Amino acid sequence: MTAYEPVIGLEIHIQLATRTKMFCGCELSFGESPNTRTCPVCLGLPGALPVANARAIHFGLMIGMAVGSELAPRSIFHRKNYFYPDLPKGYQISQYDEPLCLGGRLADVRIHRVHLEEDAAKLVHVGASGRIHASDASIVDFNRGGTPLAEIVTEPDLRSAEQAGEWLRLLRTTMRQLGVSDVNMEEGSLRCDANISVRPAGTTELGTKTELKNMNSFRFIERGIRAEIARQEAILESGGRVAQETLHYDPRPNAHPPITSLRSKEEAHDYRYFPEPDLVPVAVGQEMLDAARAAMGELPAARAERFEHTIGLSPDSARQLAFRAELGDYFEQALAAQVDPPPPPQALANWIAVDLLARLRDGEGTGGDPNLSRVTPAAMAALCGLAAAKRVSVGAARQVLDRLVAAGGDPVAIVQEEGLAALDGGDDLAAVVAAALAANADAAERVKTGNAKAIGPIVGYVMRETKGRADGGEVTRLVNEQLGI
């Protein structure tokens, strides 16, 4: 069987967080009654003239700076002509050969272009089938029509569904940090299409690509890409030919097949682009560039680099915290807390990303955001410091964390109240170890003859007797000492 390499590029539409639409004064909203946020301009009525939203252009420049694009000193809008019921003018105002931003890179993925455009309206299909048939009807909500969008087009640099998902999460965090969008996928503020092809591993020629649409969560994006890669590989293995087409992914578990065709793309669509005659060119001056640059804070990629090279976190921990702004903020607040003893940065990162998040996912109503939990950053730092200094065992520290998640509080006080302070290596702990060896004579004999894994029942006995207060490393040392190893 031939080994194949996927080649993936993404097209991402980001709804910009302006107050009004791209070319008119209608206020943006989500969840309003249908067709209540419209005017002659966004409905395309005769004689209505558009005016470009300066705030959207400002946000576009910020996005371009964030991904290292070349910013055009002069950019123009075009009419992209096609008919669809959700496009009242019969064309979309977009950008073609003179976009606002060209090139760039975010992490290991090159950016082809970033351009501004208006969104279409929203079609709602009514009927049991979920698709348009003679017995079904489609209705249009024009509230979304004219919403300002930034379209980010990547080069085909991604090689797996997991890599695409991770990169999209980085992009979402970057946009959120910039403040240009809330990037809520459930509200359509971030939408992604994937262009996918496969080729024999080790070759450089690109295969026939398909465009995968209708993916509204990171989980579904990854699942959809995996399903399309598998579909293309199966076609090629059977001697078939992949057709260039636009595809729909159905994420329902009982969907067979999960990938279905929407329309063929064998022939390039002629959109008959021409410059929008009712809009003047965008001339990007130094004042606009200075304003965009001044509005930008530290971006996730730069934060990850600082976490790794300045603070000393592992690359994986640095990315995990930096690529989720709420985790990075919480970590930095905890690291800055005045506690004694202070927590080692890597240990603190591990406690936050592993132990704390696991408990928050179990239903604390925080959405996985530790800033919304009862565990303050200072409490997390204090607990981590106690564990790192071996003033409490890891097991006891986890008991304290359970208390903090449930009710908050001070870790030092909880340790005192519950009697969870670590036992030192004195006579009391040595006596418990001796009892453990006597109660687990078979395990003790196996440890003595070189079977290190057999120590488990002995350590478990000690932990039960000490209510988790004993340090595992010290228990192991005493076991070896008393067995004469």
C-alpha cells in the first residue's frame, strides 16, 4: 500500500469586532430578530452608496502586522460578481489583486494574503431533509449581510488534521489578543474552509485538491480533514481519480458517508472582478500604521518564546500556556504572587495545565478558565511551592487542590486544618515503612531480588497509613535502606 502525505491549506473568515457593518451604518448584533439590522446600502437598493469602515481597515492592518505581512500603501475594493439568494446586490464587495496585506507567516505556516470584504446574508433552509428540495423552502436573514470580514488565506503548509487544529487555535488566540474579533465559532465569528489533497510520500507534485466546508468547531475541523484524507487515499488506492469539488462534512456519528459533494469545481468560476466604482482606494498613511502598531500588545507566539527562553518552560508548556490567553494570564499572575516558598516555574505550569485544568473540566462552570474558578493565582502558587519544597506530598497537595476547587481558601491553612503536612524521614515514617514491609513480605522479597516494580503495594500501604502525607521518594529510600539494597 502506498504511503501518502496530506497537503492542507486553510481559508479563514474572521468577523471583525466593529460597531457597524463594512460599508454602512447598521449596527452589528448576534441573535436579533431577522431582518432588523438592515438599510438601503446593505440591502443593495438602487442609488445607495457604500462608505468603507475605517475601524475595519484599522483591524486589517493590525492583523497584517501580527502575521508579518507586507502592507499595501494603496489598496482597492472590487466587485466579486455572482448570484446567490443571500447576496442582495448580485455581487460581493471584496478585494482582488490589490489586497490590504500580502504574504507573512504565523508559526510554521505561511500566509498568502489577508484581505477585507463584506459577509453575505444567512440562508435558513426549512424542511425535514435539511437540504433544498421542491417541498422545502429557504428564507433569508439579512442581518449578517454586510458584516466586515477579514479573510486569511494560508499556503498549503499543513500536513495533518492535528497540525491544522493546533494552528487554528493559535490563530484564534492571536486574533483575540489583538482585539479585532471575539472569534466565537459558535456564533460564526470564525469560519474555516480547508483545501485538501494527498500525494505519495516523498514527492513534491501537488495532488488534486478539494474544498471542505461547513466545519463549525475545531473538533469537527480535525475530524472532517481526517475523513477527507482517508476518502482521497481510498480513491487513489483503488486506481481512481480525485475530482476537484466543494465538499460538505456531516459530523453526526451515523452520517454515511460523512463527506458528500456540494458542487464541482473542475472549471474556475469567473467572478468578473472589477474595481468598485463607488469606493475610493484605501491609502495607508504613516498615521494609520502608527495607530495600528500602538494598539498591538504581546502576541501568543512572542509570549510562548518568552515563556520558553526567559522563564525557562519547556517548549510544549510554553505553547500550551501562551496559545490560551486565559492560561497564560493565570500562570503569570501566579508566578508573580508573593508566596513562601516560591513555586518553580515549570512545576507551576504543570500544576495549572494538568492538575487544575483536569478538575475544572469536571464541571465547575468555568469553561476551563482558571480565572473563573475559586482557585486564586496566589493560592495555586502557594500550593505548588509547598509541594515543590516537599512540605506536602504530591498526593496531599492534590487533596488540597480538591478543596480549593470546591470552596477556595488558603492552602497553608487547609494543610494545617487537615493535618496534611508531609512526614519527614524520621523514626515515625521509618516505623510505618517497617510495618509495610512486614505486611507485604512477598513484595518485599521481590524488591530485594531486583524487581523494582514490586514496591507498589509497600508504598500504597505507607500512603494509606499516613493519609498521603509521606513523600514517595523518601518512602522508596527507606524501603531500600531497610531491605539493605
